[in-house]
Amino acid sequence: MLLGKLVSTCRTGAALLSAVAVIGQEAACQSKDTAAAPPPAPPAVTVTGFVDTYFEYNLDRPKSHVNELRNFDVTDEQFMVSMAEVSVQRATSATSPVGFRVDLDFGQGNDIVQSGAPGSLANVRQAYVTVVAPVGSGLTIDMGKFVTHCCFEVIPAKDNFNYSRSLLFAWSVPYYHIGARAAYALTSEITLNGYVYDGWNGIPVNSGKTLGFEGTYAPSSALSFVLNWLGGPALPDTITNKYRNVYEFIATYQATDKLTLAVNGVYGDDHPRFMTAVWRGVAGYVKYALNDVSSFAVRGEVFSDPEGFMTGAVQDLFETTLTYEYKPFPTLILRGEYRYDSSNASSFDGDSPFSRTNQATIALGAIVTF
């Protein structure tokens, strides 16, 4: 009996030793696999873009064939390539805090945006590097050339409600900047952004810097408010070093799945020699989705330039735009648009330049995205 117990005990001990050996071997293998695991790959580089073309007909038949006070759809009775863009981007991620973006633009619209850009930068709408610093929830820092943080509308027509751009977009704010910016999500509802720029549209006319601030409050996914400020010396030092300022308010409300409302208000001032120049305006937007492939948008706005500092004429401007959008394919956007502009000054062309106080146009825009 004693011999049987000894044999049983030995068998149990051998089984335990065998189990421990197996566990140890598995742990060693797992440790080896973990040590040999390659680092996570950086996010993939994506390539996107669009081609934007239009034909516009001015109902007032100006002999100049120019749609005055527009910034992109400026040509009457000609088929035009407004803009073609290729965008290359690598976004940041939790495992790769470094990214970049380059947007290369061509066409009539780009020539207008980049009219003051030197050399090869004339085809670069944006080119910047991004680093997410490990500060709190993550401090995102960009450095390079990027579009302005001001205005409800943006340069690519595909991202706006209407095909033509607003007076506020054309005359109250710059297109782009060269400098640095930082963004930080203070809470899930509040985001703060700070900016340091080389003047308006990247043109340093003095030794000063233009500063900017943006605060976004989004209490829900359907509602957001944005406060913007842009300020810095924008005239040569030999004239003045006082700030050119732009103050802006933007509110967007997704009232229903089909209805979107927005308002954009701007006030600006500058201080050329012996005077103070101001400009101000407000634009309202309504967009209604008729179905999955078509929508209707209305924009109405007023813009006042009492010293003629921005538009070149002392005037108050008004415009109304009606836009129908149809997307027969996910990558094709067709827009038909009627727009009416008016002024209390003779700012539009007729039989001779600047002989009319109003202007009406019909446009067809075709945009392909990829």
C-alpha cells in the first residue's frame, strides 16, 4: 500500500512538472513573439481631388464679358476650368503623431487665389506638416501654408452650398496664410485654435505678424457656433503699424435630416494714412435636401464698404443666389444657379465698364471628385 501511494505521488509530481514546463514554454514563445512584433505601420497616404468647370451667362450682356465683383466665376459666355486639384495627405493617428498635407491647384480660380504668390508656390493651395504633441488630449500643431480659418465658405466649390462664392468670402477675408497654427479640444464641445501668420495671403509687407483665434462651441451634433478673430499690421511700416482686424461669427444648425441653416457675420477695420476704413456684412444660408441626389440652396447677403477700401468703390452691395444641385453619381456634382447682385454705385459692366448698378447671371457648374 505504501509503495502504491509513493507511485501515485510521483505520477502527480511528474504531471505538475510537465504542466509547468508547458506553461513556461508558451510564455517564452509569447514573449519572443511580442519582442519580435514590428512597430505599427504609419497611416496610409491618400490621394484625392476634383475638377471644377463652369459656363456662365450674364443676362445683362456686358461687352467686357466680365462678371464684376465675383472672385471665381468671373468670365461670361465661355466654358472655363475654374479649378483642378490633387491632394496628397497622411493623417495622424494614435500610433503615428506626424502627418502632412499638400494640395496642388490649377485653373482660373487658382490664378485668382494665388495672384500674389511667388514662383512654385502659385500652384500650392496648402502644404503643411502636422504634429500631435502629447499635451492633455493632444495638441495639434501645423506649420506651412494653409487656407484661412475665416468665413463659412471655402475655396473648393464642392464643399459649399452654392456654386458662386459669397461677397463676404470674396471681399472681407484673405484666402490663405503662411505660418503656424495650433488646435486643442478643451472639452468634447469646445475647441480652441491659435494662429501666427505672415500677413494676408502669405505676403509679409512689414516686420509684424498677423495673429488669429478661433473658438468653436458645438453643444450637439446639430448645432455649432464659431467666433473668429484675425489681426495684424497689413500695410507697409512706412504708413502705419496699426492692426487690420476681422471679427467673425458663424452659426450652423442642422434643423432636420433635410434642412440646414447657417449665418455668417463679418466686421473688419484697417487704418491707412489719415483715416479708418471699415467693412461689414452678413450672409444667410438655407439648404434643403429634396432626396438623396438633389438639393436646393438659397443665399442672401449684404456687404457694406463705406470707404471703398475692400472693393475699390464706396458702396453697399446686396446679392441673392438660388442653387439647384443634382448628383447622378456619387462622384459627379451638377449645379444650376441664378444670382442677382445690386449696388448703390455703378459697379457692374454693361455697354461700357461700370455703367450698371445691378447684375444677373445664370451658371452651370460641373464638378467631378475622386
